[in-house]
Amino acid sequence: MGDVAENTAVVPHLQAGAAVGGTTTIADKVLERLAARAALEVPGVLRHSVGPDVLSAITSDLPRASAETAGDRVSIDLKVALDWQAPAHEAAAALRAHLREQLERQTGKTVDRVDVTIAALLTAPSNLGRRVQ
């Protein structure tokens, strides 16, 4: 059997009625990408890209996730940017529920914990061009 990277999770797999089983290995980086993408599906969560034209104290793109696995269990640490009008506590609760649902559906893993950090409040892109007079 091939080597498995240190930060990966191995999920046993046996199809019903199949004589041959195996394992599915999902790297933590994959879980992190899935979590970051799923976060953008939650209302109020915005993509924030750091670049030369953006003056920001944030030093990396958002949303950003890190994952820790232990067997078939996973914990996610998520950093996001929110629309400044979005209620933070409601957005965090929606993020926890949505990430748990999506990751469990997509990977078959049990999501034990989703820690949410609201790293930035932003004006939604649709509001950037308006001027107040």
C-alpha cells in the first residue's frame, strides 16, 4: 500500500454486495478547499482578495480554512469576511451548519467542530460604486 501524507484522513469504503473493499484518502488541503468554497454559499459571506490595489490589514485571501483530522472525524477553523450589514452571530451559526452538512455529505466524515473567525467586515461589491451625497 502506498504512503499516506501526514495530514490526511483515511475513510474505509466497502460497497454493499461488493467482494472488494478499500480506503479513500482525503488530504486536509482538500477539506480546507471544500470548506472555503462552501462558506461562500452562505448569505453575507464575501470573498476578500488581497492584492496591490487593496489596502487591508488582512494578509491573505478570505474565506480561508484549516482542517484537522483524526480518523473519520474532522475539525475546521474558518476565517471569513462578512458584509458589514450581516448579523455576525447569525452568519456564524449558518456557516457552522452549512459546513457540517456539506463536508459530511461530500466526504462521509463526521464534522466535530467548526470554529468561525470573522476577520473582516466589508461593503458588499454591489454597494462599492454608490456615492452618498
